[in-house]
Amino acid sequence: MRIVLVGPPGAGKGTQAAYLAKNLSIPHISTGDLFRANISQGTDLGKQAKAYMDAGNLVPDEVTNAMAQDRMEKPDAENGFLLDGFPRNVSQAGVLDELLTAGGLKLDAVLDLEVPEDEVVKRIAGRRICRNDSAHVFHVTYSPPKKEGVCDVCGGELYQRDDDSEETVRTRLEVYHTQTEPIIDHYRAQGLVVTISALGKVTEVTERAMEALGRA
Ligand code: ADP
């Protein structure tokens, strides 16, 4: 299956993507994770991306498209993938459409995770992520780790993302509404969009998502 995941920051895309990718046996491709890996490795690409990310803005399309294409062309993505964070504007969606068409491929579904704005801000402000694996996500009040600052899964150090401050979250939400939401209409016109609520327990949302994808 080829799936695109959309939803505002804090909707739980990363968390859900990890479970869904496992269930569906396809790689989870997260542009945010790819950028963060480049930043921590100090690559040129990471240096280019960091200032945009810290301000809550999108990294320029040329950089993003090339990185996403490169990842999608890896052998493990031959039979499908779950895209998380790409495309993030209409122009990127056009590039993805072209890439797929050129390969004689198409998307199966665009899974849209819906969550109210006040909930998003609460989720992000308390979010803590493991340095070893961004799928190991905790929240200081909603799902605290057993030991403060330490990942329950692997013992890694938990940290707060540089772009998870309240001020940056507002910018990210604004960018989501103005630039990313229009891609939902783009895909709705192709009959690909399935919308589910991202509220409730992580496992409940995963079940909802699997059920919705079954109908897609
Ligand atoms: P979020 O929780 O906001 O969905 P991500 O980890 O997906 O966070 O992305 C973090 C940041 O990485 C974004 O705010 C943006 O700066 C950059 N980024 C990720 N994907 C893209 C993309 N497709 N185009 C441009 N910038 C991107």
C-alpha cells in the first residue's frame, strides 16, 4: 500500500505511523525524522533545514523534494510506503503525483487525522521524545515515563524538540492551515481521503485507522 498521512502537528502522526507501518509491513517515511537525523549528524542538508524548522516554517521544496524522492527510491519502499510529513504543500503533492505516475504507481489512501486545536497545543507542550527512536513518544501528564527523562522502551534520553515551544507551535499550526490543509482538497478530488478522529487512546486510534484503510 502507498499511504499519505496528514494531520496537524501533535495529531499523533509519528506514533500512529510507527504502528501502521508495522501492521502493514511497509516502511515509515517521515521527512521530519529525516531532517532531524541530518541535523544530529551535522550534514549540509541538516544545516540548511534547521533554521526553518526551529522557526516552525517549511523547509524549501527543492531540499525537501530531493530528500523525499531519494528515500522513496530505496529498495525497502518498492512495494509500498507510509509517508508522514510529505507532501506538506500543494506543490510537493504535485511532485509526488508526478513521481508516482512516472513509475506507473498510485496512492491507495490519504489518512487524515483530525484533532481539535486546543488539544494539539496541550499534546505538544508536554511531548517528550526519545533520542534513540522518535516513535518512542511520551507526555509529561498524558503518558509519563516510569522514570522522568528516561525512555521506558529502550532507556534512551527523553528530550523536548526545539520546535515544540508554544510560540513555534502556533506558527506550525498556521503553516498547517494555510499550506498543508489545501492538499486534503487536492486528494479529495481524487477520492483518496479518509478522515478519522485522532482522539482517544493510541491503540483506539490505530484500530480506527486500520478499519478506515480497509475501506479505502
Ligand atoms: P509535526 O509534528 O509538526 O508534524 P514533523 O516532525 O513532521 O513535525 O516536522 C517538523 C518540521 O520539519 C516542520 O515544521 C518543517 O519545518 C520540517 N518539515 C518536515 N516535513 C517537511 C516537508 N514536507 N516540507 C517542508 N518542511 C518539512
